[in-house]
Amino acid sequence: MRIVYEPYEMQEIANKYREWGKTIGFVPTMGYLHKGHLSLVKEAKKNNDVTFVSIFVNPTQFAPNEDLDKYPRDIERDEELLKREGVDFLFYPTVENMYPDGFQTYVSVENLTQVLEGASRPTHFRGVTTVVSKLFNITKPHRAYFGKKDAQQLIVIKKMVENLNFDVEIVGLPIVRESDGLAMSSRNKYLNKKEREEAVCLYKSLQKAKEMIDKGTDDAETIKQEMRKIIEKYEIPKIDYISINSLSELKELKKIEKDNTLISLAVFVGKTRLIDNLWI
Ligand code: PAF
């Protein structure tokens, strides 16, 4: 696996592969890799001639009060994992290379970013869509892979790609979970033992929602109330939001719509904010 630090160098490599008629699969990450990331890498490897992964903890998607400085990092372990998966190129730029002095151009998707994560983190998605646009221009992928755990991110990026005519196919892949159901996330590292045990409440509440829908309940308010009750049985977790929205426009729904419903929640477990969701 070759490690590339400079955007222009990565772009030259991508151009070469395109000239040679090879397909490029790209997995953007912020590192501290877990099995969720590796499932994206495996899929990229399976369906493309060459696989690029980026590791870049993107400052523009963190608000000043968020965890940029303490966001977990372990580049040596990440490199080892990616080598083992047979990744061809790791793009590992510096902040200065991605955002040189004078940087002043941003990409933002409007309505879809006003709700859910966007309501709690108003500057977050502008940072995500800006860095993903840059990464697409640098790595020129035919296909790019994202996890469904960041459901709104995936929906926002699909909209950006459609609206700005990016020539890339966005592939969304299922959430990968720990054995007790907790969705894998780099932020799980922040949880102490008791918090880790209680963090399973997000999954339990989603399971309850699934059970109710399977039995025929379609009233969104009733489902949200039952999910709330599950979480409130635990000691530490504090709900930020539980929401039921359309997948197409992220509009709040009163009734479950088959193939067009996203049930999502954000919960503080101690100081750590965790998210999870279910696609109906
Ligand atoms: O999902 C992430 O890890 C990040 O938001 C992404 C897509 C790599 C952009 O920084």
C-alpha cells in the first residue's frame, strides 16, 4: 500500500488510473478504523480495479465546542488494517494541504441539513460536503462508499452528487454492530465500562420500533414514545432527539411509509453523543 500526502500527487495517480481505463473505488474516513470501515473497504475492493482510502480528521465539520482535538487517532494501526485488506493507496493529507491559507470556498446542501444532526450541529454538514467534494476532485472515484450509520450524511452526499453532477456512484452499506447490537463507531472508545453497557439502549429502542412496525403499528408518535420509554429505563443516557422522517426529503412523518422511512436518534451517554438508526 502506498501512502500519499499531497493532494496534487493523489490527483495525478487518480488521473493515471482513469487514463488506463481502471475503475477507482474510494472510502473516505477520519481514521481510527473499525469493522464498519473495513466492510466499506471490502466492498470497494470487490467491485473496482483499484481501492483508495483517505484518512483525514476534517476540522471544518467540528464545531468549536466539539471533540476535534481529542478525536481518536491511531495511524499505525489503521495502516496495518488497510494493508491487510489489500488497499492500494492511502491518502493521508495534512490540514494545511487541504485548507491552505486563503481557503474560502464551501459547498452546502440546504434543506436536508436543517434537521436531525444538522439541527443539533448547524455547521457540521457544510464541513462534510466541502471536504467530500474536495476528496472526490482529488481521488476521482467511480464509486464511493459510505456507511448507513451516518444516514443523514449519506442522504446529503447523494443530494450533493445529484445536484452538482459529480460523476461518481454513491454506495451506502449496512450498519455493522457489536455483538450486543451497539453500532460500531470510533466514538465508542470514549465510553467507560458502565456507559458502554448502557449504550446498547439505542439499539434496543430501535429493535422495539422494528417489532412494533412488524406487528402493524404505523403511528410515528406511538413508536417514538415507546422508544423513549426504553431509553429512560437506563441510568446514564439522555436523549437528544428521536425522529421519524422520510428518507427522500427527511420530512417528519406522522405515519410510517414503507421503503421511505428513517427512524433515527441521538443520545448522550455520559459526555459521548451516539447516533443510530433504522431504515424501513
Ligand atoms: O463519515 C466520516 O467519517 C466523515 O464525515 C467523512 C465522510 C470522512 C468526511 O470527513
